[in-house]
Amino acid sequence: MMADFILEHWYIWLIIAVGLSSIYQAFKPIIKGHLGEKSTAAILARLDQSKYSVINNLVLQTRGRTSQIDHVVVSNFGIFVIETKNYKGWIFGGDEAEYWTQVLYKYKQQFYNPIRQNRGHVLALKHHLRAFPNIAYIPIVVFSDNATLKSAIYSEVTYSSMLREVIKEYADVVLTEEDKQAIFKQLNAANIKATYSRSKHVSAIRQKLEAREKSLSENRCPQCGGNLIPRFGKFGEFIGCSNFPTCRFTIDN
Ligand SMILES: [Zn+2]
């Protein structure tokens, strides 16, 4: 009886299954995007708290210039300065190049060399911590495991899943416990992240553009958060949104 009902109305179950699966597909990139953003902080939180003091999102004002540093880890082994790039696809670049390139399907994006970006962060930290002139700074660039580095890089560049191993390779004690705690305190006191996010300098238009770039770099549709996938149309291959026809976003090649 029940089996008959299920068999007779098989199309209802099919519609429900397809519906649930497309809802999941639509929200998956959003869910994943959020996980990706939090992952470096979550990875660093699992370090031994007695040895490593973590500051996430350190914003420093240095001679009128603002530096936004993703993560700083103050330890007895030096100060780790971490820049996170949550990009997907292939990454091409060099230690000294001004710009690096991300390639995802036909989508290509240039972004400022994160090694250089991190050098600027170290300079800002050095200025704030000039009372401690002999600190060892260890800049590290972290890519998500969804990215593949296609160039040989000699600076410290790693993937999320390997970050803690890289940090633990630095085992020589170069900072006293007292200095470590003083530095951690001083950096937290200098952190202006609360006022920075609300400041006029970060205009609404810039935020919008940055959000679009960020979505594209993570292979997400900037309009609805769907996946960007290769599609075939009258004029050949193009990159469009997985939620077509509800969403008509495409990347112009
Ligand atoms: Zn879309």
C-alpha cells in the first residue's frame, strides 16, 4: 500500500530531492566562504596558548598610513606576521614581482604580491615596536588548500593545512617571556580595528568593488553567491552562475 503510494508519486519525491539539492548547491559556496575566512584564525587558535599569543585583524596607524594585518602571532620564537589569501585556482608569482596572478577557468585576476604586502606590515610593526629593536619577524603568506601555487617561491608561502607545521619549525627562543607579554599588550593597545571598519576611508563603493573581487576570486557569483561554472552558449564557452536562469550573472571574457 505504502510502496504503491511512493511508486505512483515518484515524481513528487524526485522534485523534492532536486529542490533540496539545488538549495544546498546554492548555499554551499556561502557556507564554504565563511569557513575559509575563519579557518586561519581557527588554525592559529589551536596553537599552544602558553607559547603563542594570537592577534587576529591588527590595524595599525603608522605616520598617517593604515596597515591591516590579518594575523600576528607573538611567541618566544619571534613574531609571525601572517597574510591570508583565500583564493581558488592556480597562483602564479615571484618573490619580487609587483603583482601575482590568479587563474580560475578563463577568469584571470592580478593582485598585489602578498610577500611585498607583508613586508609593509613588518615595517609598520617595527615602527610600533621600536623599543624592542632585535625582534625576529617571520612573515608568512597562507593560501587556502583550494589554491595551487604554480611558481617556485623562496619566501615563506604555505597552505592553510600546513601553517602550524611551518610555525613550529621556528624553535629557537629569541624573546623572553616578559618581552613577549609586553609586546602582545602593546600591539593590542595600538589596534584600531574597531574604529577602522567604521571609518570614512573605507567608502561604500570601494567595499562593493572589493566584495565583487573577493567573490570572483573564491569562484562565487557576486550577485547571488552561487558557484561560477563553465557554460556553453551560442558564442562558445563562458563562465556563468550555477543558479541560471534565476541568476543571469556572467564573467565577460
Ligand atoms: Zn548568481
